[in-house]
Amino acid sequence: MYTSKSILKIAPVFLKKPKRIEAITFLYFIALMIVSLMERNIRKNMADEEVEKLPILPSRMNTKTPTWNNLSYFFESVHLSLVEKNGRIMQTIVKGVTKVHETVLRLLEVPLSVYTSLKDRWWLFKKNAPPKQSFAST
């Protein structure tokens, strides 16, 4: 999926029913709006806070106009690790959040707590989801 200057990573979808085509097109439109608003918001906040450049490009190069592609590439270095014992998550660790990441999050108006206060199995939607099974050889 392409924006005006970058690519949104999605898998190909094969749809037959017109209602589903309309729905996926609407979701595509919403995704493009979110990307545009994020780019606009970070640039506006950079101007308000007098931040001239951000070192978020490859090789830590600076940019005056961050794009979705720049931001998504920059956050690829942030990793979530889960320490698991007997099917229970004992510890959740987020690695790779630097001061520059914190600055970008602040400029995007995303609370740092999104990264620092992750709870066990935060990605599951069901409350009583079964624990993750391990496939250890017996």
C-alpha cells in the first residue's frame, strides 16, 4: 500500500464480494488518513518546539520532514522480549528505546508509558486466553 511518498506494509488480499471490497477500501482510506495525520502532527510539533531536524534516517542522518516510512524504519530497532517460565510470562522487556525515540514519541504525542508499562499478554483480545504452548521435544 503506497502513500504519497512511502509504502504501508500489507499482504495481498483477494476479495470477491463487493461489500468486502468496499470495506477494505474504507480501511485503506482510514490507514492513509492516520499516516497523513501522524506526519502532519510530528511536523507541527517540531515547529512548535523549534526542533529543526530529527536523526531518524538510516545512518542517523537528519530529516526536517519526517515521513511514515522514516518513522516506521526508525522504530524497527525497538524490540519486545518476553521472559516465560512454565507457560507464564515472568517479565516483559522493551529494548532499544533511546532518547531520540522518546523525543519522537513526545512529538507524536504518544505517551512513553505505551512502551514502559506493557502487561502480560497485552496483545490478546480474549480475557482468559490459553497460555502459549511450547513445542519442546520429548
